[in-house]
Amino acid sequence: MATSMNFTKSVLVSKLQSEIKNHVPEIDYITARGNQIDIFFTKDLDATEEQTVTDLVNNHTNQENKCKIYNYVKKDVLKKHFHNINYKTEVVPSLFPKRTIVKGEVQKVEYYSDEALTDLVLVVEITYIRNEIGFALERTTTRTWYREDNTIHPELKITRKVYTLNIEDQIKEIKRKRRNQIDLLTIKVLGLMQQTITDKTTQEIVDMGRIFLATHKASFQNYADDGHMQIITDITNATDSWLDNDIGDSTTIREFIQGDLQ
């Protein structure tokens, strides 16, 4: 009997393949070219199996390959176009965001439906144009939605924000960027301390980090508020021995901090 079968029908390949697999586990793969589909199997099918596949194809409903976000939104927003769904407040339960932050600048947020970060629902990519001293001139945000078969919906949403119209927007943005930068740097440095200090307990290492932050609190705050670079001088002159711990590639924690801030 046949190891492949051919049909003329519009199908949603991933759904049909799943439907067939539940009845004929030996399905290998499906190819589709317009309305022409070819179904391949890992063994010869007998007459009963062929009839089962034929029935499944004939009964298959080419359901809309909708965006995943509709599986998680509140009922009162189901009729909204996905561009207009607030993915932070109109989703229940909340999606799980994974952020990519570079020197305090959020460059990408990937939203997943699960805490294990396996089911990607939405990706938000953010790019900035900045002037020579780091102030944002404009920001472009591109939102990409994933459909139920994990393909990307072609209708992206791209928005643009101009910061030069209001100087206070520029100030707020760069302060937020620097604050993010310091917060993330603090976490990274604590991790490097734990990695390179082997004769102290975790609590002792945390206390050392707190003392360091308290000592240089004013300089860190001045950097966050106005970009004042006194903090670089303070880090250069600091005598905390752990700052010179090697973290690999002949780089010390001190050099890591300086490189992140500059």
C-alpha cells in the first residue's frame, strides 16, 4: 500500500499533521503547495489506515491561524484587533517578559505565555537614535505577534516617538536609562563577586557589596541624575581588594564596571 498520499485541499498543515498523528502515528511530514498537499509516512499504510487519513483530510477544517495572544486576553477585548490589545493590562494571566537590556537601554522584550519561556507570544524590539552625549532623539518600537503555529503574523506594528519636541522627555528617558544601568550593573557585580570570592558566605559578600554601594552612593546618584563621571574616578581609586578579582579574559571586576559605565 501507499507510503505517501496526495490531496487537493486547503489545510493548516500543523493542525492536520497533529490530527493524523493521533490516528496514524507513522506520519512523517506534510508538504503543501497552494491547495496541493502531499502526506508522507514512515511505513506502508494498509487500506484501513489510508481510509482513516482520507477521512481526516476531508473532514479537516482550515481554522484561522490566529495570533496566540487571543488565547490569553480578557473576554471583553476578544473582538479587538491584536494591534490594539494592551498586552500588559488586558491579558490574564499576565505574560512573562524576558528583557534584553544593554547599558540600561531596553532593546528587546520577549513575552511568553509560560514561566519556562517556551511559548513565545509577542516580541517588542526597540531602537533609539541618540545624539553625541547620549540623549534620545527618537525611538522606534516594532511589535511582532506569533500565531498558533509559531509563525510570525505579517502585520507588524511600528510606532515612533520623537523626544526633541519636549526636552523633559529626553531628561526622563536618559535618567531612566542610567538608573536601569546601575540597577543591572549592581546585580551583575554581585554575581561576579560570588563567582570570584570563595572564602566568604553569600551574606558576607552581599554585605561587602552594600558597603561599597553606600560608600559611593553620591557618585552613583550623580551619574544617574546628570551623567557625571566622577564615579569612574571613584572606581579607579577604590581600594576594595575584590575589585581586582579576575573574571576571565584578563579582565577584573573593576575594569568590568568601568567599561559598563563608559
